Amino acid sequence: MSDRLPGYNGRVRDLLEKLGARVGCRIRATLIGGNILIEGLLMPKHEFSAPDTIIVKLGNGYNIGVSIDRILNIEVSECTSVPPRGSGGMQIDTAHSLPTVKIIGCGGTIASRVEYETGAVKPAMTPSDLLDLIPELAEFARYDSEILFNILSEDMTPKHWETIARSVYRAISSGVEGIVITHGTDTMSFTASALAFALRNLPFPITLVGSQRSSDRPSADAALNLIAAVITTLKAPFGEVVVVMHSTPSDSSALVHRGVKVRKMHSSRRDAFQSINDLPLAKIDLHKKEIALINSRCIPRSGGKEEVMASVGFDDRIALVKAYPGFQNEIIDFLVDKKFHGIVIEGTGLGHIGSYALDSIRRAIEEGIPVVMTVQTLFGRINMNVYTTGRKLLEMGVIPGDDMLPETAYVKLSWVAAQTRDIRIIREMMMTNYVNEVNPVHTPQHFLKPFAE
Amino acid sequence: MSDRLPGYNGRVRDLLEKLGARVGCRIRATLIGGNILIEGLLMPKHEFSAPDTIIVKLGNGYNIGVSIDRILNIEVSECTSVPPRGSGGMQIDTAHSLPTVKIIGCGGTIASRVEYETGAVKPAMTPSDLLDLIPELAEFARYDSEILFNILSEDMTPKHWETIARSVYRAISSGVEGIVITHGTDTMSFTASALAFALRNLPFPITLVGSQRSSDRPSADAALNLIAAVITTLKAPFGEVVVVMHSTPSDSSALVHRGVKVRKMHSSRRDAFQSINDLPLAKIDLHKKEIALINSRCIPRSGGKEEVMASVGFDDRIALVKAYPGFQNEIIDFLVDKKFHGIVIEGTGLGHIGSYALDSIRRAIEEGIPVVMTVQTLFGRINMNVYTTGRKLLEMGVIPGDDMLPETAYVKLSWVAAQTRDIRIIREMMMTNYVNEVNPVHTPQHFLKPFAE
């Protein structure tokens, strides 16, 4: 029989065994020196946890480590039927009537632990470990998990996008009823865009989910984000690639953002992810575990797995270049000399760059390198008809990126350039709105709410 | 005697002369076919205006062009004493008891007109023209105007920053009591940062102001922004370089943003400028024409013009480079080969870049090129102690940019590198908080208000 108290050793294990506790049991503990009552589910313990502690998942979704030396009184009740689990790509059965969700692990903080010696966060957790930490997931689905790779998300490349897209395609073909991808948050929106272009006509939403705190920390947001991601992939009416993350610093709700319209807008806040130039698609009430549609402009689920259109290649010779005062046009010249396959510019204002750079851009286009213009303001859209510089850029063949995020345009050009090197077709594809990466109508709701309002 | 109806010809001029009207008079006109009443001040007319129209400044600050063929009835009353004006760097007297404000023209939309043949916006207006358009300015100050250059702001370079800084320094030394710089909005925040570093211990705020609509358009925001900028430079208690722009799409108020903490966040909205990781310094009530301090963390006015510290040089061999999945480290190698003087990276998350680029960054630092890390999330701050990649970057000598905007860090490194090429001193200066370019404490108010709240 497998261990019912995985990770617990010494006198903590002795205590728990004496109480008849196992992982998944409800624990009530009163702490020394006050009225503090800890109540929640007993969690497995991992190698990096402090010794002589038990790990309890509180009602708010957070894990807390409690030193047994602080415990005055402890009770065990309601042991659920969730079995303890091993690690690595195994299939996990919970109830046969439930749908199957595939969890694809790509690393990131959601799959990482604090290394207590150094305080640094290191990738260490498998999807199965995550399921161990969040027994509530068992009520929604059976899970099938695969660790594709375990890297920090700044190390993602277009090649990784291809690997993830292939894995998602295989999972859809295998007949699962939902897919959740755990991913580092740094570049999660890039991967979300990549999957959105690579796989269309989806039978259910592909949800990317991460966390801003490592999953073994008391303040981890991983649990609620994962629950929201599972609810989304199973219940949402749309068939899009989405990012599911906390909507506010509190734990009451998560937002479902369209993958091609979302951006990490804060380095550390739990509600760092924000839809730009678009509304979130839906909101997940984490108390009621219900989904509410916010944005009716969404792509419905396709008829089934047979309808999926896949084009999973990405070109890794695209550059994303920012315009700034004094921008050195030799940077463009270098990209042309090195025969890059495309350039996305984060232009100023409505889509500009210093006129001293125009000759270099003209040369790029003449040599068959597509140049796409986007707005570094992030909010708003390209309009190159208003000012002289914009008109000149349009005349020489620069492709206007409309209201696409620079990051989305970068991913899209990488996807397009992997399919064709014909600059006319590239232009046409870049100006085709495939998966709502362009929002034709902006309302005041699409802008950040300014301070003064 | 100079023309009292500048720009008016033909039958429009005949009508206005018959009525005894001159520029500055109050006009009440009823239009044909409805109850529409136009009431406001008669404005001068410019070469690009449609023929047979009169230009009226409405109470809300906007100019409107009214075809005389639509006018049913017209009355003239209350002709103010504001004289019509010529164009170009002349001194304009209004009342001798008023303080003197210097207006320095650097081009941009605020100094541009729509070219009606093409629909394009072209730079065409002098500061004097602007004063013509906004007679209300006369109640606050006497104005001295200088056209430094008339370019679109995407053409600004570090050399232009030097020219502007010298002009501001000369103006302060000459004893003016306020300075307003009209500037294109695309790169206005870069110039604001440049001036903030170049000129410290200021006796009054240096206000940069622009508009998102050309000044001769009915929806121009130029008038109210300029009035707010004049109020700020004259009345605000702080001595900082600030950007003054609309706070909301309506005309009720303007916000005063710290130059090193502001960013253009929308390509076209009038409230495009937003403070990032900081609160605006003050709010201008455009009805009461009063200033209200919002942010108490500000640098007070210095004792006088003698105390100004000037260091107006900028290095134009700094690159601002964005990290993205698949970032090609050969771009860093190129900057090192070309002996750039510094590199600012817009890193992902807490300050990361793909680990495949670390060798190139190490080489840059070994060759004496400072590398500064900032966050592409814009909101939040660098923390390179959390993850392995960040620690490696810190160990090799990458300079953490704290919560500085990437654009501000770029300008600051340009300013620092113009003073020293000693990488240790550069590091020390980059980590010195000169003009509140770093905000040590963030509160929830400093983040954009997310959709869900």
C-alpha cells in the first residue's frame, strides 16, 4: 500500500499516525499562546519544507506550515477518499463518471518550490504534486498529466511553443475533455498567443495557468488559479486559448483572458495579468465555482476534435525592436544584414519611429523582410494615416499591426513566417484577424481606469 | 494698426466688419434648422481653415468652425482687450503686474494643423499662434515665446534633449517665473525624464504639455492642457519636471505627472498619459483653475535660479532592448561589437532574459558596457534575488533598475554615460535616486485598476 503520509518523518509522522490522519483528512489545531485555530486539509510534505511542521490547506486555498511545537490541541475528522499520489506522468483516477482533463506541465513558479537554504525559487514540482496539494480538484475531473519540460518561462523559445502545440494537439486527439497548461508567468502570454494561432477550431478552451508565488508558499495563488483553469476548460462556452489568473489580490475570483489580448502588467502582483484593448472573456467565482461570461465576442467551441486546424511551426528569426528617441538605425541594418525573417517594431504614438530610420526600414522591405508596426503605448491602435512619418512608413510597405499587442504581433509574425516567406502573403496574413487578436471596436472599458476617475 | 480680424477674407470678413467684431469678441450665433446656439470667443483664422467659416472658442475650451451659410442670427458683445498677434519668437505683453512665463516650442501635435487636402497633420503653429487661440492665458501671465524646433516627437534625439535643457536653463537664468514646453506626445515622457535629470533644484515646475488632437480641430485638447500647464508652472509648490495632460476624456481636470514616472499608455486617448508606480503630483481643476496636491512625496521648489544644478549632456550610444522568447543574443553581441556605451534591457517578470543570452551579457559587462535591467510589465519592480536567472545576472554585474520605467532608465543611462564611462561610478549613479525616479513603496493605488474591481 502506498504511503498515506507522504513526506512526513520523525515525530511529526508519529503524531499523525497516532491520530489516524492521512493526507486529505480535515485537521483542526489550536495553537499555543492565543485563540488561533487552524482548520483545513492535511497536505503532503515536500523535501524543502521545514522539519517538525505539518502542512495544512486552509479554506481560503492557501497552504500553511504549522510547527507541531506550537500546537496545543489537534483533531482529525472527515478523511476524504483522495488517495495519496506518487509523482511523474502517471494517470490519476478519481471517479470514472468525471471528464478527463490533461494537465501539461511546462515549468514556472506554479511548479516550483522555495529552496530554503538560498531563498531562491527552483522548479521542482510535477503536475501530480500539484494535484496532491489541491485535493479539491478531484471533484471536477479525472486528470492525466504530462511534464513536457520544467523550465523558467524566460527560457521559452519558439521551439518550445511548437512542442507545447504538438502536445496539446495530441491530447485533443486522444479525446480529453479539457486541457490545462501550467506555465511560468513571465512569458505565459507569448505562449498563449502561439497556441492560439497554432491550434484553431478548438472543441474546448485551452487554459494556461501560472502563479505569482511558488506553490508551497503560504500565500500561493496556484491552487485557486488551477481550480479556475479546470472550471474554465470544462465549462466555458468558448473554444479559445486563454490565460486564467487571479482577478484581484483577494481570492474571490479569477479572470479568463483571451490569450492574444492579455499581458503581464505587474512584476509581482497576483492580478498582474490584464486584458489589453479587450474585455476578459469570463470571470470565475471561486466561492460558487461558477463561470460568468463577460465578453460575448468570443469564438464558440467547435464541433469536436476532428475540426481542429493545426499549424504548429514557428520561425525563430523574428526580432521585436522598440523605437525610442535616438534609436540607432544600425540595429535595423544589422537585422537585415543577418537575414532575419521579420521585424516587429514597437513604435511610438500611433505607429512611428524616427524618420532617420526610414531608409533602413525601406531596405529591409526591399530585401523581402516584412516589417510590422505596433504601438508601445500598448493601449490603443496603429493609425499611420495621421502623420507624415506614418504615411511614409505605409507607403514603403510597413504592415500596420492594428491594435495587436507588440508581443502578439511578434508571435503572429513568427507563426506566419514559418508558413511562407512571400512578403505579399505575409502581409495579407498579418492583416487577417484569425482569433480576435484584433479588436475592431474599443470602448472606454478597454482602457485602464485612470487615477482620477 | 495691425489686423483685428487676422485670417478672415471675403464675405466672412465683410460680415464681421459690419458687426464691429474683432478677435477676442464674444459671439452668439443661432444656426439654421434648429435650436443650436453657438456662444464663445471669436478666434483668428488660419490658412488651412475651411473658407466662409468663423472660428469660435466655446466655453468648454474647444474651437469650432461655423459656416456663415448656417448662421440665422449673430450678435457680438464684450470685446476683450486681447490684441491680435503676429507669429514667431516675439515677446507678448498683456499686463505688467503679471509673472512672466516662457513658452518653449518643440513641435508636436499641439503646434500642428490638419492639412485639409490630405487629412494629414503637419507642424505649422508657433507658440504665438497658440496664444492667439487661447486668449484666457492672458489672465495668468505675460508670455515670452521661443520656437526651438518644430518637429514631430518621434524625431527627437538625445541631442534635442540637450538643446531643450540649455534653453530651459537660459530661461530660468533670465528670471522668468514659469516655463511651459510644448512637445509632441509620442516621446514627451522621454524628454521629461531627460530634463528632470539634466536640471535639478528647480525654482518652479518645468511643465511639458502636448495634445492628442491638433490645435485647430474642434476636439482639440490643447487649450485646456496649456492652461493647466501654465497654472502648474506658476502655482505648484514643487520644483520638478512634469507632464500636464487631460486626466479623463472630459474637460473637467488635468493631471500633473512626475516626468520620470509618466508614460503614454494609449495611442490616441486624451487621457493617454498615466503615472506608473507613482501617484500623479497634482490635479488641476479646470473650472476653478485651481491646483490640488495629490502626492506629498515631491521635491519642493528650490530657493531660486542660483541653486539650479545643470548637467545637460546625453550619450546617444545607449540601446534599449526588449527581452522576448527566442531573443537572439547576437543582438547583444552586435551592440558590444559596435562599442555601444550602455544597454537597458526590458526584462520579463522580475527582471529576466533567456539564460541563453547570459554569456553575451557577461561579455558586455566585461568589456565595460553597463547593462541595466528593467521590467517590461511596466508596473512593479525588479527583484533579481528570487529566481536563478536573476541571481546569475546580478552576480555578473547587471544593474537592477528597481521600479524605473524602461524608458526612464534608458534616459538616465544616457545622462550618466555622458558624465562618466567608469562602470563602477555608472553603477552607483544608476542606483542613486536623483529625482524620485524610484518609488520605494508601492501601494495598490499605484497599479492600474483592474477590470474586475
